[in-house]
Amino acid sequence: MTPHPRNIRIKGKPQAPNRFIFGDAVDENGLEETEYLIHTAEPAFVCRLVGNDFTEFPGREQEEFASALLFDEDDNRAVYVCNRGLRLYDFTFSGELPTGARLLAVCDEAMETYERLHESYAERDVGPKPREMRVGPTQPLPPSERSRAIRELKEAVRQALSNPLSRSQFPMLLQGVLQGGDQAVFTESQLGLAAEPLARNMLVDTARDLIAFPEVMRKDGSVMEFELWALPFAFSRAQGGVWWHFPLLERLEAPLADALAVPEKAILWISPTVFTAEMLNERSCQNISHLASVMDAGCDFAPMDYDASRATFEAARKTQDPQLVLAWIPFLVERGALPMDVARQHSRRALDAVMPLVQQAIGAEMEYGEAELFAPLPWWEALRAGVQAWNRKRLGLTVAMLASRAGGLSDLEAVAEYQPELQGYEVGLKLKGRDEVLARSAWLMVPDVAPDREACWEDLCSCLREADIPLSETIVKLH
């Protein structure tokens, strides 16, 4: 911006002010006892507003809203009163004077606006109203039904590869499998197709697309097409347990949409449910297929029973258990409303706009230490980018601390062991030629419907290769 010339008239902003403006004023003694109402449209006026007014008028005692415009002969002024205990007086008009009926109608509208204003204040102070929580099904099938469902799914994939009609029907069939209560059906099917790479790739890629580009059938028969994005979010905790539902995250929607230049009439919905890496791995990301339909219905998704989960968290938070947590804040965007190049261009502005709100929302439900928010990305890219950044940060800090004691990186070597319960590798660092492990760090796989262990290993090798640290793998032998 440049300095404004003193002799040039200042133009008003292109956005007109709100029709009703309420506010306080100060004088030489401090805050005045009355509020002020400014009406910016015709008839334009300023007046004082006070509460706890019990002036008698017809309709004062009725339950429904009632009001009257009275005239104070002693002070020669009009006074507006209503049975909500509010009073408007000391009207100062700008322009043509209104009739009594017109002024009464405008003041009635002002009182309606005033009530909505205080409802907004109350919502801001106590948070949004609780929404219905919907839990995804988690009921495993009996062994015989599960085996039959696995066979049918594998056969459906094979038919989709060879038959165009079957290929067009396959996504709907797979959607039903993902949204069923038994995650083993999809997992066992994709593992059983390991010898048929074309069929397995089609099965996995279709599942990823169904989650990343959900379609929701509404009651009126219309179909809404969405894209699933996420904000990777990392934080530290001194206590045990991690909570996952944060109602105040709803406040991110407007500032995030504005910062990312999402068109005004396009949908952007934030999920108040945050997913940690452990939660995603537990269900192999399959329960995310429920997210769009639940959010489109105006509800919040619960990955597990809300009350039982909260009770477990309340018990765990009483323990001292320092931990670092990696999670994702999902959000839905109407398909095509957020091009990737636009998101990259405005990512820094988006982080600056929402980080204080994220911290407020998390802090309202759970104690945390330091927090870091990453740029918004489409769902699968957000998972990959978040895990890769998190892995490198944790391993880098571990290596840096150990190198400072060992006198550099040249004497260090690493040994990695796959840990199924960790869904990743445990990396041990030691001095060359010695068996004692001096430090350990986790290297997580990217959560997925079909987690790729080989890609995780290659990423670890690449990272340590850049640091010139030799790496070997320990293979656990089961006897």
C-alpha cells in the first residue's frame, strides 16, 4: 500500500456496513451505562439501548413478542419499549424523519437482530451446539460368511478386469464392502490377490478413489461429489491417552475456505473428529469411507463408541506418559472447488489463519504441549506428507542428539527391525562395530487401505543414505 494524498477524498469500502450495529461508547468517566444502536439504512438513526426496562404498555404481560412506540411528553421524545425488557430512546435521525409505524417496524427488526447477536455471543463462549455422533459399523462377520464375502470380492475384481459392464458396477459393490462392519473382507481379498497384480492394483486403487473422492446420495435423489482433504497435525503430550473429538474445530470452516480462495457458494466442511495414525492403522483407513455421508447429514463421525472412549481417555490422562502424536484433521471440499495449484499458492495463508483456532479447539478438550500444523493436501497426499515429515523430524532429532555425544555422524550405523504393533520400523542407532544400541526412533508406515511395507523401507533407506549412515535390517525369526 502507498500513502494516501491529503487532498484526495477517501472513498468508502465496497462492502456496505451491516444494517444494525450495536456497541458501547466511552466518555470522560469511562464506559457509558447504555449501549448504542446504529441503523445504517433509511431511516438512518442512532439511539441508546438499555435493558431491565419495565415500562407499562399494552402487551407487556403476554408471552409472545410485543412492543410499542411511546411518547414522553415531559422530555418531548419518542421511546420504544418491548416485553423483552429492552428500551430504545434518544433517537437522532439523519435525513427524512420516519412515521411512527415505520420506526416501530425498524425497532422490532433491531430487537430480533439483538437477540440473534447474543445467541451468537453465547455460542462463541460455550462452543457450538452438540451434534449427533454416528458410529461406523464394526461387527465382524461369522467365519463362513467372511470367507464367502472374500471369494465374491476377488471374483468381482477379476470380472471387472475383463468385462466393461462389471467394471462400471464394481465401485458400488466395493463401497458396500468398505462400509461394512468387517474390515478383514477387503484386507484378506487384496492379500489373496498378491499373485494377480493387475487385479490387486485395481482393487486397491478403486478403494483409495472411493475414499478420496466420495459421492453422497441425498434423500431428494441428488448426488453430491466431494474431495477429501486433510491438515496433518502433530503435537506433544505429557499425559497418557489421546482424545479425538473437538467440536470447536467447526470454526475453521469459514477462515480456511477464505484463505484457500474456495468459491463463496462451494462447500467446505471440517470434521471435528481428528484421526491419529494409530486410529487409521487400526481400521486400515476403511472407516474413512463413512466420513462424507455422516458430515453431509450434519453429524459428527465417531470412529469408536464415544462414551467408552471418553471414559478411557479420562482414566489415561491421569498418568504421566510423555508422547508425540501425529494426527490428521479431515475436511470435505465440493469437487473441483479447490485446485491443487491454488491450494499450494495459499497454503501459508491458510496455516496462519487456522493455527490459532486449531490450538484453541484442541486445548478446550485436551492438554497438549507443542503443536505443529502442516499444509492442507488431498487425503492420501496428506497422509504420506505428514508421515514422511514426522519420520524425518523424529529420526533427525535422535541422530543429532546422538551425534553431538559421539562426535559426529561418521561413526554411526543404524539397524532397523519391523514391528507389526508399531505399523513401522524401530530404528536403533549405535557406534560401528559395537552391539549396544544407544538410541531408538520409530519409522512409521503411511496409513492406507493396503499399507506398503516395502515403500516404508525404501523411504527409510533413502533418508539414511542422504545422511551417509549405513543401515541393516534385523529379521525376527519365529521358532
